Amino acid sequence: MPTFVRGRDTKEQTVERPGAGRRDATDSDWVPTTCRMCLVACQVLVRVEAGQVVNVIGNPDSPNNRGRMCAKGKSGIMNHYNRSRLTRPLRRTNPEKGIKVDPRWEEISWDEAIDAITAKLRQVVEEDPRKLYLQTWADQDFAAWLGALASVVGTPYHQTGISGTCGKTIHSINYLTTGGWWDEVDFEYCNYLIDVGTQQGIATREGFNHAVPDCATARVERGMKLVVVDPVGNNAAAKADEWLPILPGTDAAFGLGMLHVLLNEARIFDAEFLAQRTNAGYLVGSDGRYVRDPASRQPLLFDLDSGTAKTHDDASLGAVALEGEFEVGGQLVKPAFQLLKERVAEYPPEFVEAITTIPASRLRRIAREFGEAAQIGATITIDGVELPYRPVCLNWCRGPQGHKHAWHHTWALQLVNVVVGCINVPGGYQSRATAIGWPDVSWPAVGQDGMMVPGAHSGKHALAFPGRPANRPGRLDLFELFPVAAHTRTFVPEVSKDPEMYGLDHRIEMLIHTAGNQIAGGWADVNAVVDWYKSIDLVVGFAVEINETHELDDIVLPMPTYLESNAFDSQDAVCGEGVAFHAIQQQTVERAPGVREPIEVMMDVYERAGILDEVYLVMNRVLKLKPPYLLETGRRYTHQEVLDRQAKSVYGPEFGWEWFKEHGILVWARGVAERYPGRFIKGRIPIYMENFVDRGEELGVVLGDMGLTWDLVDYDPLPQWIACESYGQLERGEIDAIGVHYKLPYIYGGQGNANPWIDELCEKLPQSYGVLINTRLAGQKGIKDGDWIWLESPVGKSRLRAHVTECVHPQVIGIAGHAGHWAGGKPLSRGKGVNFNSLLPYGTAHMDTISSSIDMCAPLTVRRSVGGPP
Amino acid sequence: MTRMGFSIDLERCVGCQACVIACKTENGTPRNIHWMRVLEKEEGAFPDARRSFTPVRCNHCANPPCVAACPTGAFVQRADGVVVVNESVCVGTMACLTACPYYVPARYDGGDGYFGKKLTMYEEAKYSNFREGTAQKCHFCYPRLDEGRPPACVEACPADALNYGDLDDPESPINIELQRRRHFRPREELGTDPSTYYLVGKGGGPAVGVS
Amino acid sequence: MTLMPDRLALALERAWTGWRGERRNHGNVDHGFQLDLPVQKHWGGRVAFYLFLGGTGGGFVFLEIVLRWLGVLGTATAAWGMWIGLALAFLSLLAIFDHLGPVARWRFLYAFRRPRQSWISRGVMIVSVLVLLRLVVALPTVPGAEGLPWADGSILGDGLRLLVLGFALAFVIYSGLVISSWNAIAFWNSALVPVLFVGFSFLGGLAALPVIAWLADGLTAMEQVGDAIWPIVLALIAGDAIVLALYLHGMSTATRPARVSVGMILRGAERRRFVGGVVTLGLLIPAVVVTLETIGSLGTGTGAALLLVGAVAAVQAGGYFLRDTILRAGVYGPPV
Amino acid sequence: MGVQRSVTTPMGRQQRTGEPDSASFIVKVLLMGELKRLAGRRELLLELPVGSTVHALASELGRVCDPAFGRLALSKEGDLQSHVAVFLNGAQLESMDGLPAPLTGGDIELMLVPMYEGG
């Protein structure tokens, strides 16, 4: 058992926050729970008086947010008391479905609703479980219980994210290079941060409420240099020491340009790290594959001391050759690093300037500064342990991940971190859930070819290495045609148009989704998504308010707000910090009359469908329940009972659900190895994706058999820059600008605008509902600040206000937040701003053949619109 | 004597509006009235254009024009320098706003809640603190100060850009900050003697231990 | 101590504003989120009307007493003037009363609590005393109350009238000081503002006298009073125009907020109200008409009289628009 | 390497009963969700030589079950894919280290780990 710690002693608070904790408050009743206004899930204390929520403050005991809260979290009260909140099950009476089509709801009883759902579930399970599609979001507990259907009845479709780009390469690349789940910057020691297409540490990303203060301390106290590479002059660019406006869809060129300056011009790279801990030294033949030892089939490296080739796990392996060319087994071979150097040599800064519009001199200077700031070879002693010290990080996420060639854009950027060896070390690029010591041990291990594979705890995905041999698809998301992708549900609406074309004999007949706006934010061209939803016989939605997705539901079930819900969630830890923690979400006030706990609703469905026992069996595994807390078949449990068993199974009898309800969070100390696991991981990190050669060829064969012609240029072991379609359209003058979506710190997801406080802010801050258009472009179109304009793309058209500014790239239109709603249940949001996804062309040509990420470059034309507001 | 001061670090502030909504959550201010705001400004030409964020709130001046201008004596300066409004006396002339160079006080004229005429339970609980037709403004969360707790905006600020403390106590957090950082007071030339300090520039502390 | 129990205040408020239907406004401030120069909108038309009518009424009663003593005005004109002036004073009080906060307005007596520090407190006292005095002074002209010792011409009467003169002048000056004493709005923070308000108040007051004379003593009285007054009116128009020009020139070279205010009234949103309302309507047209009158080319008779009444009306409109535009162009400096 | 005999066959052919000889042991494999769908049934008993690891179990499953099962659950070298969770008597074999350990019989459950996509 570790030593338990009072949360507030974790990281000393720069501002004394006495008395905010529940235990210290005398008379008031501050209920500790978790905020669900976004996925960061900060811990909060909710003040309840006379059964009503009257205040929400941050919980200082939580390392996740240390007593802080953001604007979205603070506005949560107004979502909880939302006047348009649903409290009765509804059934659609208007068979016609479509955008702005009134479903003509009628109220029905819970029994009627559950019976209808159970009947369809039985039919679908008997005929073909693949006809069932599940969509869950935010509430992890409910996602697990609804997701149990996937393990019980066998449907392969369980979509747990919303946006069409989310988790597409960020998780895969984190698994490959860090063994963890998503990235954080070690702001405590970092001295040089480049944010490419992300506002990490300033305005967005997980861990907002500890990343922002730590980044501020780094920027202001230690003078950390912040460079922001982004088409939009957003909040991050505003705080940056340097803002490099970049043309969208050219991130790979920027990354390759940085690599060229580092590897070929300045020759700054961590040779020792590359040799020992990556496949940089693996020898590659002319066919792009490793040269392997005939007997052990293990990849060979060239030992400079002995002048011979040895396998990566050969104890006698001495100095590894990273560069040059060698003759092994009668063929000329090169180390993978040599191939990487040759590839990046094709991207000198002058060539990169032509692609990205970033001046060559500026790119060269930034790359050199980054390389020198890495202090390659330096070490630092923390808690008596000497660790490598690489105080630099190139952080990327949403921007580069949202393109047709998402893999190459993001892989090129990540290699900048790998070549300077700043992964999971003080000052560098870290990843959550890489190494866990308690309560269950989960460490990355050595897998095939000596490469690293993530520990079980974080490994929730299909991995990019070694990947799966391609096969003829048996699923509507064509998962078998994406050998290295983590998940590919972005294809489902596209394939559902004509399943036979892919040899598929089923279509989705039943869909169950939780509150989340999958239609408005899930894919691209909203019409394509709506057509798919319309083809589904029974769509069941759990809702807090009727949003655009619910307007296509057949049955809508009222769902408690996050202040009325319980969830055990999972353990977590802030990268680089000396503690880990487990925080829960608990009900603070009575549920609105008529609203039931969704997990218990699904238990009713399972019971009536006769699969409850099987569900309990699966949940025993998924929730990691241990005897004597296993769910027994034949019995029926409430959610609270399950929560108690979960808590005791994981943390022991004295930490049951009652303990967590009282304290809200359990915090315990952890060692340096878990904080900075970088050099303690035995498996190697790839800089050369050798398995892409085989996976690409296998896929080519299968596609050939199926008569499909996909361009497999992306299956290249080395990163390259390939233009998005909009890049060419812009060059040929067919479009005025590329529309880019960016985030504002006070808006998250569609539920933001339906919140009156956030909506009021958006009305007063013009960039919220207006779109950013550069002064030069506006001038050409005769548009003045505040004018109403028409924004048009091949699939969508929208009328909104222009915010003429210098803070955006001249060939880019910046579209913020999640606006453009039309649902009846969101009166506050209707007709404000534009729904970005509705402007995006959708289809196989617009999705990454490696990761299935959707291209978020919107090809736009813009002109002034006569007349005032709509 | 204590004098409550407030510091706003313009370098740390990331313009996330958390303080603005935290103030609303704590005090339940009605529509269109914000006791704290983060003002945005754009300067310069592409590509060197730059946006800035400036949190503003009542500066609880030591020589407050609002207290002098108010005909009813509703604006009162507490012993610790915090300027509060005695709403049972205010008649709504808004002389306070005319005299305030920082455009701070607002008047609550009733009107519907955030979801229309019918108020939510939260609004009912909070609006009962305000008398219709009277002036209202940031009161430094004095109920929290009296409990020894930080103001809601300071507690919520994700960037730790806001801080407070007793200006008369050399050891208070704010005085320590003021010694370390360059700072200025808003519109000092107007003679209001504001107790808000804006911190600017980089602190430039020592690089963390490197061997 | 509560001057006014809430329930009573609410009932009175419903009676006072209930007929106005649903109130949609939320607070009366423009809490914007841009770091620019806020423009005041919490002192609207009612305050402008109060400053105009209070100021002009003060000027009017001042000149009426003085000219009565100088024999220019007949007793009937003076009496009529006294009562009409009183009615207009009450009207201005209603306007400022309506400006006060809903429900809170019924505790208006609290406004007397801080005379030592607050200009409005002093103003409220001045105007209260002024209106009371004018009421008292006017009482003897009420049929049946002629016996009162301070009728027109008596020593006590003159004493009271002297007091009225003092308070009237005090109020006219106060109406300028109430906005010029604070440095928050640069455009208002100038010594010329009280001078301007005094000038326009006397112009408005003086120009109204012939009309009152016509009402009280008929056309000939108007022409007779007019002959004495129109040249002074002309001089006042010129004087006010000069002061106005000086004021704007000063402001247009002062700090940025002041320059923005000048821009608003000369070229911006308030251009029509200022150039049209104040300059053309308030000064030019009356100047032309009065000049024609003084050089005798208008002749006599009701036609000319009506034209002159029109000119007087224009002067009053100009007086209102002056206060209105100066208030509307109240631009604050940046908060930081 | 591999197994001499199998007691169960995919097409539900006659199951051999009787005690396993001492050189091998019986293990009950419970398939869940999609693995169950592809393998065509929920439970099967496999007889493995003593000292067999999960790898041996996986290749035996590959041989016994429908090829579609192998394509989803197994890698090219016949190992279980990383997104397949292995539970031995109710406890998840935490990481790859746990997999090479020799099995000693009892209940083994295989199921697809829910793919959590993220934000």
C-alpha cells in the first residue's frame, strides 16, 4: 500500500485557498464531485442549500485542477437548471426525419419506452448483432454499461468519441512513442515549447486547470519560450513569444523542415538515445524492410566496434551505426536513421517556406533554438535519481490531426521530439497513464522486434505496431481495411450508403446514443450523417436537452445532469507529479422528478432481453471487480451498490463508496520512475515504421480483390508532406480561403452555447459567433468588420457576421467554438454562428487511409451579404 | 489598519474568462451585468498582430469618486478599504458610474432571468440578494474575505494570474509579488489611488537546477 | 430605518410604470468586452431633459424677477411666468424622478443625505428650496390669497424674490457642475461646461419671456417686452455660440476620449442631433429670425409673433439637444 | 509444437469425453462479444499439453475456430492482438509479461477491450 497524501499538499498552491475544502467548511454542505462540462473532468465542491445548487468551486484536494475551475465549469449551474431540460421519455410521431423536421414528440411511460427498446434489441441480436450501433460520450460508467452490449451480444460498433478527428493519431502515436494515452508538457522544467495546431498550456487540452498555471509559471518565472504555429491568432498565439502563421494542411512540411535543420544542418540529435532506445540503428534493405537474422528472425544493427551486424537483443552489441551504408548478407543496407536523414533532406527551409508560407530564415532559427535548448546530454537529479534533462517539447494535436494525411502530418511533428530524446523525461513530452505502480501495475513492455508496447491499463486501442493484416471487411467501419488504425467509425455513414460495394450484408438497424451531439459534431457534411441516421429503424437517445442529434431519435429518454449523476471513473495522475489520484463523481441533488439513472434503465432493458446475467459477467471484468465483490447472476443491483463493489475491489474494503462520497478523492504518492518513465522503459521507440511496408502491400492485395482503388501512398515508413485537396484548390484560385476550426477557452462542445452565461459572453466577444477574416481578404471582398457575409463550401452554405482582423492567416477563415445549431431544444443557440462540420466535404477521398481521420480543411468562398441579421 | 489590494498578472492571464463566470456563479449577477470582465484588444499588423487580455473589476480605490458622488451615501468604504453598496439606501441615480473612471458600477433594473420570465431556483436564490433599481458592483467577495477565503475570481483563475492581500502588511502575498514584478496601477493620474496592481513583464526567476 | 416599506414601494412602482408594459432591459450599462473607450448610456434623455428644463427654468425665473424689477415685464406677465415656470420645474423633477431606479426611486429622500460630498445631494437641496420658494412667491397671485404680506412689490416679496434669484442661479450653475466635477469623462470635465449650461439656460429663459408676455398681456405686451429683449437674446446667442466653439475647439485638442466625443457630435453618431438640433435649430434659425425682428423687417401682427414663437421654440429645442448630445457623447477613458 | 488432439470441433461434431491423460490439461475458454460471434459459439473446451502458454492457446484457437476469428483476434505470428483482453480465473493477465507464463487450466475468458476513442 502506498503512502496516502492530503491532496492540497501535492503541489503548493501559489494562492492560499483556505477553507474551501469540505472538511474545513463548518456549516455549509460542499459536496465533492467531478465536473462534466468537458472531458478534463476537474474535481469540484458543489454548495447545496435547501436541495438546490447555489455554487460550484474547485476542489483544492485534487492534483488535476488544484482548486481551480474554468469558465465552462463555472457555467455548469445554468446547464443543470436549463429551462429546456427533458424530464419525460418521448416518442417520435412524425415518421419523416431530417434537418429542422419537427419530430412531433409525444410523452410515453418508461415501461413503454423500455419495452420498445427491448423488443428491437432482441430482434437485432437474434438476426445479426452487427445491426446494433452504440454511441457513448463523457460519462465513463454509463459508457461501460452500455458498451457491455458489445461484449455480450457481439456488436463491433461502440463509438466512444465524438469529433471526426479525435483520437485518430494522437493516441496511436502516443502509444508508439511514449507508451501512454495522451500528451502533456512537463512545464515544471520545460524551457522551450512549440505548440503546433494546439493551444496546450494556454486555452485547451486535457488537464487545463493544472497545465495553464504551470505553463504560466514557466513562461513568466523561468522565461520559457513559447512558439505557436497556427493559422489562427488564437489565445495561445496571443501569449506566445512568437506566432508563426502557417497555411493549414502543411504541418508535415514544417515538421520535416525542422528535422532537416536538426539532423542535416545543425546535426543536433540525441545519438545515444536513438541508438539504445529507438529503431534508428535497425538496418533496412532496398525493399524498405528490416534485414533480419536468418535464425532468430530478429532485426539486425551494424556494430561499429566489431564491424559486423548483430541483432537488437544481442548482449555484445557495441556502438551502433546510425548513418552510412553497409553490406550485410550480400545486399547494401542503411540504418533507418540514415533513411530518415535522406528523406528530410528533401525539405530544406526554402522549400518549406513555399509550402507553409513560414519564412525559411525564421524556421531555421526556431529549429536551431529548439535543438540547442534541448541540452542533449544534460541530466538532472530529482528525488536522488539522475534523469536525462531535455527541457523542450513540440506539442501538437487537433490541428495537424484533422487532415486527409493526418498520420504524416502528426508523425513528422512527433519525430522532432524523438530525435532530441525528450520523451517522458524532465522538461519534455510526456504522456498520461504510461507507467502505473498502484493499485494495478501497468508498464510498457518489449514486444515484437524489440519495440515497445503499452501497458494493459492504457492500451485501450488497436495499435499501429505491429498492426493487423488487412482482410475483406465484415464491418461497416471497414476496420479490416485499416491495418494500423486505432478505430475507424468515421467511415460508417459513408459505407452505409452502399454496403454491398464493400461486400457487406448488413446495415445498422438500431442505434443507442447518450447525450452528445454526434450529428452536429461527429463527422463532416451533416446531410450525409443525417441520411445515415434516417436509414436506421430505431434510434434511441439519452438526453439532457433535445439537440440536433435527438431530433432524429425515435425514442428519447431523459438523463440526469452531471450534478445528479454518480460515476466511479478511473485513476489518473498528472504527468511528472509525485502523486496519483482517483476521484469520483457523485450526485449532489435529487434527480429532477421523472428522470431515472441511465445505468439502471439499461439494466431493465438487459433484464427484459434476458441478457442481464451475461452483462454482469462482462461487467465483473470491465469494472475489475474482485471476489467477494463480484456481481452474482440471478440478482439485481442498483448503480450505488455496483459503485461500492468497484471501489472496494480496486482500493480495498476501507475505501468503499461511502468513503469516496465523503472525501471525493483519494491521493497517493508515487515514485520518480512513474513520474518520468522515459529511460526505465525497456522497449524501443520507432522512428521508422517498417511494418507499414507489409501492411500496405497486404492492404493493396485485398483492395485489388475488392476492386477498390485507394491511393496507398500514405503507407510509407517515413513521413512526407502530401497536400490536402483544398491546398490545390486555393493555389488554383477555385476557393477564397481554407476554413479552419479553432477553440476558445470558454466554449466546449455544443452544450456551451445553450448555456445562457456562455451565450452572453459569445454575444459580447465577436470572434465567438463571428468568423475571423483577414483584413486583406476582407478588403478584396468589400467586407467591413461586423458585416453579414455568406460563407460557402461544396456541401454547405451559411450566413454570419465577419470579424475582420489581422490575427488570422490571409488565406484562412477562422471559425471558433461549436455554433450553428438549429434544434428546437436549444432556443438560445439557434441561428447563431456556423456549424463548422456542415461546411466539410465528406467521403473516402476526405479521410486518411491510415487513421480514418476526417480532413478539416473547409474549401470556402466568401462574399458580402446584403441586409441585417437573419 | 488593513487595506485589501488586488493584483492582476497580465503576463500570466490567458484570457479564458473563468474569473468572469466564477464571479457570476458566486454572486448570481443578473443578465448583462458583469462585476468582472476580461477585455480583449488587438494591435499590430499581420503577421506581428497580437491580442491582449486585460481583466478589469472595481479597483476599490482609497480615494473613491463613487463614494464622493453618491448622493444617498449608499457607497461605503469598509475599514479594510473594500467599497460596498448599501442597497437599502441607493435610489439609482447612477452618479457613481458617472464619477467612476473605470466604468464599473451597474444598475439592476429587474427584467427577466436568463431563461425568460420564470427564474430558475438558482436565480431566485441569488437575485434575492439584490434590490431592484439599485447600483451593484464587485464587493471583493467580502463575505469570503470575512471567512478567510479568497475572492471567487482569485480561487477560480486557472492561470493563477489573480492574487490579493493586505497592502499594509509587508509580508502579504501581494506585497511579495509587487517587490518581484514590474507593475502599474490603472489610470493612476486620475488621483483615485486604486488598490489594483497590474503586473507586467517576465519574472525572470532562476532556471531550475541543471547539472 | 426604512423610509419606504418594500410592499408600498412595489405598489407605487407598479402604478408609476405598470402601464409601460413588460420591461426587457437588463441593467442600464454597456458592459462590453473590448478594451476600448466605453460610451456612457446610463444618463439618458430624462437626465438631459431635467438638466435642460431645470437650467432653463432657473434662468427664466431669474430673468423674470430681474426684468420685473426693471419694469420691462408687467405684473400679469410676471405672475403667468411664475406659474408656468413652476409647472415646468415640476415637470423636470418628474423626469429626474423617472430616471431613478425602479422601486428604489420611492426612497428618493435618501438623496439628501450627503450634501457635504455629493453634487447631486447639493443639487437636490437647491432645487427643492428653489421650487418651494417659487411656490411661496407665486401664492399671492392666487385669487383669494391676495392678502399675503409678500405680494409683488412688497419688501418681504422682494426679499423672497432675492432668495429665488440666488437659488435659481445656484441651480443653473449646479446643472453644469453635476457633470463637469468628475474626471471620468474627459468631454464633461471642463470649466466651460457650467458656463455653457448657464449661457444656454439664460438664453432659453430670456427667449421665453416675450411668449409669456403674449399669453399674459396680449400681443402689444409681447412686442413691447420683445423690443427690450430681442437684442439681448441676439447677444446671448452669439455669446453661447462662441463659448460652444471654444469648448469644442478645446476638447478637440485634448485627450483621446475628448477627441472621440467631439468626433461623435461633429462627424459621428450624434452629428444630426448636434449640427441639426443645437447649431442650426438652436442658434442659427433663432438668430436669423430675431435679427430680422430687431431690424424691424418682420413688421408687427400675429404673423410675426408666430414666427418669433417658432424661433423661441427652436431655442428651447436647441437647449435640450445641447444637454442631450453632450450626455450622449460622454466617452470614458480606457479602464487601464 | 502445438497440440496432438482437440476435444471440440467448430462444427459441433461429437465431443470426446473422458479424463485427459496426465501429459495434457483441459481449459474452458469463454469467448465474449464479437469473438463469440466470429467463433460461432460461446464456450469451448480445449486440451493443451502441460506447460502450454497463452500463445499455444491462441494458435490452437486459430486452428479450431473459423478463419474470421483468427483474422480479428490473432496477429500474423499467431499471437493474440493487443486489443484482446485475457482473463484467467477472473483476473486480467495484466501485461505481456503475464502472457508467457505457463497455464495450469481453469477458466479462461477472452474478450475485446472496449475501444475508448477520446475527446
